[in-house]
Amino acid sequence: MGTMSSPDLTERARQAVTPELAQAFARDGAVCVRGLLNAEEVALLREGIDANIAAPSPRAKVASRPDDPGFFIEDFCCWQENGAYRRVIFDSPLAAAAGLLMASRQVRLYHDHMLTKEPGTRQRTPWHQDQPYYNIEGRQNVSFWIPVDPVRRHSTLEFVAGSHQGPWLMPRSFMDHQAKWFPEGSLQDLPDIEAARERFPIIGWPVEPGDVIAFHMLSLHASAGVDGDTRRRVFSVRMLGDDVTHAPRPWVTSPPFPGLADRLPAGAAMDDALFPVLWTS
């Protein structure tokens, strides 16, 4: 799609994703990839996020309470309509970096996810794993959390190191804590991490635009609100590796993929136009 050839993008990814960083990803389930995106790519993402906020899709949702002095909005699966998102997904080092982190020969797009917290937003993103909300099985996966504004350590994404090794924990709705996905009692509940933070190996990084946080979809993660002088615009993109297969659910996943179960049986590779191949080694 773009002007830069794939070998150039792969070389940029290799400079940022060192073997040591890939080992840390395998061990901890989350790493910070410093300077993976350049200023032009960050500017494109800002443009894409601002256009997305100005005209949210039907999938968008407000994730803060009415009495919150700030505002937290999320949107999903906008890459087909948002040209800026599309260019960064297809024409940046992200996909090559995903391949290196996952040790995968092939990288597919899963979905995009915009998360913006306006200044003064108190709403926390509670501790959770992402994969139980999804319609996939497999270990080779990575999510990129890409801020286009500086993020202080106390407002950044935090992880429990090593939690991507499992087990799967009960996904609940963030606002009212309901088990809307797996039936109540079928998965172990999350421990109360905030009540005893010192008992958990919590990791996190302050980040600048261009830095990218990469994490496994089973990594326990959370984030706090933002300060009154801080806006936190984040673009997240999820990518899938060689061993990921479709896992149709009897409930609505987050995000939903209507009609996909009619095209892809359980256990099939994610070979569908919704999930284009972005990179091959």
C-alpha cells in the first residue's frame, strides 16, 4: 500500500525489537518498544484518532460514568473506513515487530481499538485479560498500545508480569462487573490486585509518542485515570500469529464479528477478508 518496502519496515522493526526484548516479551507478556514509530506515523495516528472521535462508528462506547469530570471513549474495528489507521497498520514497522515478538512466520490483523481519556478522567480501566472477551484460541498474539500523547507512569498501562501464562480468568463488564461472556463460575475470578499491589510483579512504563507497549492478550493489565492537564489518546491494534484459530462463542464477543461463524468453522485459521495478512517472514 505504501511507498516504503517491506524489507525497510522489517529492518526498522529489528532495530527496535532486539532478541533481548523478544525474550522479555516471552517471559513477562509485556514490553515497551521505544521509538518504534516515527514522527510521521505518530502524526497520522493523531489525525486518525481525531477523525474517529469527531465521527464515531456505531460500535463506539462511552466508558466513563456520567459524573466523571473527564470523558473516556472507545471505538473498534474502524480500519476499513479510517485511512490514517489503515496506513499505519499496513505501512509501518508494527506488523514486522509483531512477527518478531510472537516468533511467528505470518502476521494477520485482528482488529483496531481507539481509547481516549480526556483531561481529568477518573475512570480506571480495571484489571482484566483481553483474550477471554475474544473469539480466538492460540498463544501467538500481540496487542500494541500506542499513545500519541505523552503518558506519565501513573496513567500508563500496567501489567502483572508472567500472567500471560494463564490461567484464563473470568471476563466481566467494566461498569457493572457482570459475567456476560463465560457462564458464572466457569472460570476463576480475578484476584483483587489493587488491594495488595505489593504481592504482584507489576510492570509499566512512562511513554512518549513513538513508543509502543506490546502485550500478550492473556496478560493481566489495567490503567488509571488521567490528570487534569493531560489528554491520553491511544490507538491499539491487535495482531495474530501462526497458531491462532477461530473460536466461535455462543455470546456476543467484544468486539463482535457478525456473520463470521457462518464463514469460518471452529478451529479454522483466521483466513478471512476481515483479518488480512500484514507481514510474512
